[in-house]
Amino acid sequence: MLRTCRIDADHMREAVKNNWNLGPMGMDRVPVPYRFYGQDSNGPEPVVPWKEGLDALRAGSPQLHPYPGWDGMRETLGAFMDSLPAAPAGSTWVPGQGWRLQHAQTASETTRAPGVSAKAARSRSTTAPDGPRRRPSGGPATPPPAPGAAPQQERGRGHGR
């Protein structure tokens, strides 16, 4: 998620502060510097085979191969968690950039429609018209029914096919 998602610092701090998992693990706060529960024999808790588990998960999931292994993940998440308390109020984690204040976003990032990437929003011209609208591809256009005619049954995805 640190490579792909924006994270609101204030919400993340609140979530970490109210993490109900800490109590059952015998902790009242996240360790500083950050470490995974049971990541090694230096803590009071039993050792958890995180590396072996992650290696097994990655071996069976080719889509996880581009992501870092245990050491890289531990280092990246540790640096993020250690930086969270000092992140400015109102800031957002931006992948590849770190903590940024909200007002530092570009206009295309703050006004783009949901599901539109920043790159697509930036490449869209604001001075030229969009051009002619095209019909969705899916076959020839169907003329509207004649007045009084029975409605035609819709066909295609989700309509009985």
C-alpha cells in the first residue's frame, strides 16, 4: 500500500493509537523504532516466522514477485511507521514522495473524477473541447421503438445471455 496508496497522516495516527490488537499482544503502543510483533528474539513476545511466511506466500503468487521481500518490506514499513508521529498535521503520504501537505497537490489531482489517474487528468486538455462523442462499441445502433410498439428485450451482459 505504501507504493500505491495515499494515506492521510491524521487518520493513520488515530488508527494506530486505537489499534485494538495492541492489548492482546501485551502492548500499549506501537514500538519505536517500529518492529513487527515477534520479528526476532529481541522482544518479549514469541518469535513469529514472518520471513518464511512471506516467502511461501510470494512463491505461490507470481503477482507478488515485483514487491520487496521480507527485509525490504520490514525496512520500508518501519521507516513509514517511524515517520508517522512527525508527519505534519493535515499531510498525506504520497507514494514515491513521502509526506506532503494537502495544499501541495496539483489542480488535476484535486479536481479529477474518481477512478481517473493523475497522469490521465494531467494529459487532458482544459482548453480544447473533447471532440465528438462516440457511441459505445457493442454493435450497430438500434433505432428507437415506434410509438405504441412493445418494448424490445435487452440483450447482452446481464440480460439473459
